[in-house]
Amino acid sequence: MIRIDAIWLATEPLDMRAGTETALARVVAVFGVAKPHNAYLFANKRANRMKVLIHDGFGVWLASRRLNRGRFVWPGSWQGAQLELSAEQLQALVQFHRCSC
């Protein structure tokens, strides 16, 4: 199991073609450093895709999720470039999404 102590959300969109190195560079640009045992979430402009970069203390994991319908309810950059989420907020984000069916 991967240990996650903090969950961070970037409000600016990320190009979903980004691979591990590009996502890691964005983490450093937005958060200053990729801290061990932290997860960093990004969405695309349409908020129908999300990428999560996790630093496990040894390396990084990059996972993605794509919604076939609807979109994630993603905060705007007017709330700042980054937000810290609780585990409950992360669960709500990934389980519930606004449908534009």
C-alpha cells in the first residue's frame, strides 16, 4: 500500500498528454517540491480527466482517470494555485462528478 500523508490539488489545468516527467515538473513549479508521501492532483481544461502524481519516498507514480460522461467539480484558479484536500474531500472528488448529460 502506498502511504499518503497529504493530498494537494492544483487549480490550473494540465495537458493530459503530459507524462511523468512533465507532471513532476508541474508539481515542482506549483508546489515547490514533490514531497515524499504526498499526492498531487491535476485536471484538464474540460475537467473530464484527472492525473494524480504520488511520491512514495523512492520514486513517483502517475495515474489517470477519464470520465466518459460528466466532469469533475474542480475549483478555479481564483481560489489560489493550490489547495490541500482531506481524504474525505478526495473521495468526494473522485466519486461524485457533475454530469452534463
